[in-house]
Amino acid sequence: MEKIDKLLLAIFLFVALFNAFPKSAFALDLQTVIRNVEEQYNGDSSYVEAIMKIKTDNWDRTIAIKGWSLGRSFSLTKILKPNKERGITTLKARKEIWNYLPRIDRVIKIPPSMMGAPWMGSHISNDDLVKANHVDLDYDLSLIEETPKLWRIKCISKPDAPVVWGKIIYTILKKDYVPLVIEYFDEEMLKVRTISFDDVQVMDGHILPLRMTVQPEDKPGEQTVLTYTKIDFDISIQEGFFSLFKLKQMRTYKSHPDMNRE
């Protein structure tokens, strides 16, 4: 009888403990949530057009870009305006990244040490542009807060992962997995910047925020705002499009039908 009472007590405590936590916390696949956020503008393949507005303490500028992607391994981003930078193109092919500079007709490989460097003077890094790191694989994930409407997920870099950030915290709306805020911390766990998202709309059947604002922690008067003006998902494009040969061909605007989209 005593054994039965202990067993019943153990069952009672387990049920009480289970009910004390949100059930979604047990079923939630954190890797899938983060991967969905990181891939929201890519899909299986995509074509995008966007406007980047950069504000610093010394100058303001606007850059128009377009880009193509194929899964998480391939992407190509080209500057359309201003004319001074027109044609500068960044290519990611698996784990390799290059910049093409048309004025000097030169291809430059970006080393891993430069992935955290600003892209074109903005507050967006090379890593942001090409999504070189896979947060869902390179970080240990944990759910640190849950409300009826959102999740907060902490990501701590794995010891041997070649990543830019020591810690990342995502605040994500449960509905449609839409990100609200992403906070980035360096290796000493000091906050470096915050990216906020808004203007949520349906683009080509996908619900996603069309505007992201990057705010550096040490320069509150500065920011970079990236606004997507066009996104097409599931375009017809092959791996061969993302090559060094095609990278240099970008100046001819004839390598792919989508390249004439301006």
C-alpha cells in the first residue's frame, strides 16, 4: 500500500509540474522557429528588391539593391544605385563569399574575419547580407520567456562555431513566426545592436515584415533601415547562376532573365 501511495504521489507531482509550464514549451522546436525566421526572405529560392537608408553622425545615403537566393547556401546581391557603387555585387556560394568591384574589374574574397564588418558603410554586416552562419545549428537555443502572443529565445554560440556573435536573443510573434526584435551581443555578452521589424504584409503568399531597422547600441543617433519593395519566392534558378564567372558577367545584365528587373 505504501508503494502505491508513493507512486500516486509521484504521478501527482509530475502532472503538477507539467501543468506549471506552458505545454508549447515542451513541444516547441526551437531550431525550426529560428530557422523559419532566418530564412523568411529566402524560401527555397527568391528574388528581392530593396531600399537601404543609412544614417550616421556624418552623412546620410540611400542604396537600391536587388538579389537572388537559392536555399541557405547560395545568394547574390547587386547594387543598383547610387551610380558610384552601381554594379558592386556580393556572392555567397556555400561557405565562400566574394565581392565584385566593376570599376576596377576585380573579384575580392571576403575572409571569415571580415564577416562582422559593415557592408557598404551601413550597420548591416557582411554576415547579415548573406546569412553565412546558421543560427539554428551554430548556437545552443533555449526558451527564456513565453506569453500568449510571443516567444523569447536565447541563442548562445557553440564553443567551436565560427560565428560573429556571442549571444543572440529573438523576440518572435507566435502567429506566423514573425520576428519583432533581435538583439545581438558580442563575445563578452555586451549588447552591440538591435534589429526591429515592422510593416508586416503578405508578399507572394508569405507573411513577413517588410522593414527592418538596425540600431547600434553605442551610436543611438545612427541607424540603417532596409525596406523590401518586392519579393518573389520559388523562382526558377540553378546553382550555376551563383558562380565567379556569373559574378563578373553581372555587368552585362544578360546572365538571367531576372537580371533585367530594375
